[in-house]
Amino acid sequence: MTGLYATLFSLYTVTKDRLTNEERGATAVEYGLMVGLIAVAIIVAVTTLGTKLSTLFTSVSGKLPTV
């Protein structure tokens, strides 16, 4: 009987914690915003560096002797 009571109490406690904990949703939103901002920063960096690297490689390949 004590085992059944302990199991039911544990189930009640876990259910209560999951239903009353409102910070998990806010944390997920915050992580989503951070991931979005990091993605934007990476896209901007790759676009900027990609153009400059393309120009650099074109310049270097133009100065190499042909075989």
C-alpha cells in the first residue's frame, strides 16, 4: 500500500510541476530568438566574406602564370 501511495504521489508531483512551470516556454522562445539572431549573423558574415574572397581568388588567379 505504501508503494502505491508513493507512486501516486510521485505522479501527482511530476504532473503538478509540468503544469505549473511557465518558464520552460519562455526559455524556448529565448533560445529560438538567439538561434535566429545567430543565423542572421552567420548569413551576413558569409555573404560579406564570400564576395571579398571571390574577388581575392579572381585577383590571385589572374596573376598566376598559365601552364
